Amino acid sequence: MTRKEARQLVRGLTFLSPWIGGFLAFTLVPIVLAFYYSLCDYSLLQSPVLIGLSNYRALMGDPIFWKSLINTLIYAAIALPAGMLVSLGLAILLNQRTLGQPLFRTILFIPSLVPTVASAMLWLWLFNTKLGLINTLLATAPMQALLGALNTVLHALHLPRIETPIGWLTDPAWALPSLAIMSLWGVGYTVVIYLAGLQDVPRSLIEAAEIDGAGAWQRLRHVTLPMLSPVIFFNLIMAIIGTLQAFAIPYIMTGGGPARATYFYTMYLYDNAFRYLKMGYACSMAWIQFLLVVLLSALAFWSSKRWVHYQGQ
């Protein structure tokens, strides 16, 4: 390395030093300490005592651990694809040149700015079994007729009927899907990212497809979506991380009930750490959650080779 290159390296590291210091102090060191505490019996009030893999073995036999993990995975399986599809569809609609386009974009983004607690209180009222707006609308004659037709189909398929009023947050069968439905309330951020990606789709490719006789659906499938695939992939990774760490909304709205139907993984981790003072046990849960997120993200990266297309490749 020449003297000039050494000076450039020092200058670059100097500019990076605030980020490097923050990463070491607030990310890397806590991760390493969490792994050490996961091997300890640690209550926050006493010094940690090394016990090896006992916390991990205890987790494998903990029914509440498995219940919270299954709840989280089911929620992710519902909320993640629903959020991806809804946000992508809304972005495509809002990308069309129509009268009042900026107004519609603003209205769609506003819910993302509402504080978490305020959103939870609003949806608690909407989901209220007796006085909620959703059940009030379902009680109207047109909706009753629609539900009647739907129940006929469900009966033919030997599936349970939908009885009104629906206990959105009080019925264990509906509580988890209700939270997944509520997650669609905050897709504004994702829609903005999709809109930015749609602006980068080369207009020349769309015009070439039109000249070749491609219809709207063919242009969307063979031009727009491939060009948008890097943005879709980014949102997929962020959605995986977000859905597996769901905490604030279910904690405020249901507290994990009814009958632990909405008791998410992060809620159980929080209770172990700060309510039961089992910090070592909670750290072992945190590491399992971390490895699960890494595994699912790695699967997404592996699959991206087949469906993510970058310009110039």
C-alpha cells in the first residue's frame, strides 16, 4: 500500500467511524452478549451463571414457546403475502395518470403516519363485537345477503359458517386473521417504495411491448414485474423481518388473548425477559428468532436467482 492509499484509507475510516462505533456499541456487542447470556441462568438481578445449552433444551419442551412460534408463523403466512399483493396492486393503480393522483397517494400514505397506539385504539373500536363499525356494516341487508351466499358455498365445501356478529378479537378463530387484516392498514410505506420502482421501469420497453401487440396484463407480467423484481425482493426481505418481530399492535390490542391465540413469539420473549426476569431464557429465544430470520432470508436470496432481474444482466 502506498502512502497516498494509506491516507485515503485512514480518511475513509474516519468518515465511517461514527457508523462503525454505533454498530459495535449498539449491534455487535449486544448480539455477542445475548449469545453469552443465552448460555447462562441470568435474572438481571444477579450475576449470570453459565449453564450451557440448558435454556435451549428447555425451550424445546416448552409448549408456550411452540404456541407463540406457530402463532407468529401463521400470522406471517397470512400478513406477508397479503401485504405484498395489496401494496403492489395499489402502487400499480396509483401509478396511472388520473385526476387527483397526488391526493389519492397522500390519502393512502396518511395511515402510515398514525402512531401505533392510536392505530390500535382505532381498530379496537372497528373490531368491537357489539358497537364496532365492521359488524354494524355486516348487519346491513346487502351484507347479510352476501354472507348468506357465502355461507351456502362454505356449507357445500363442508366448512364452518360465518355467524354474525363476529368476535374479531374475542373469538380465537378470528383473532389472528383480524390482526393480519389490520396489518394492511400500514402498507403506505411499501406502496411509496413500489411507486419509486415503477418510475424506473423503462418506458421504451413498455412501448415496444405495445407495438408488438401485448395487452395490459402481458405488459404487466412480462415487462413491469420483471423490472420491478428487485424492489419486490427488497420489500419481501423487510416483510419477513417485520412480520416475525410483530409485537406492539397485538400487545396493545389483545395482550396475547383470547386463549393465547395472538400470543406472538416476541411477546413471549418480552415476558420472559422483563416480567419473569428470565433474561438468559429470553436471550436463547432471541437467538432462535435471529436464526429463523436469517434462514428465511437466505431462502429468499437463494430463490431470487430465478425471479429477480437486474437491469444490465
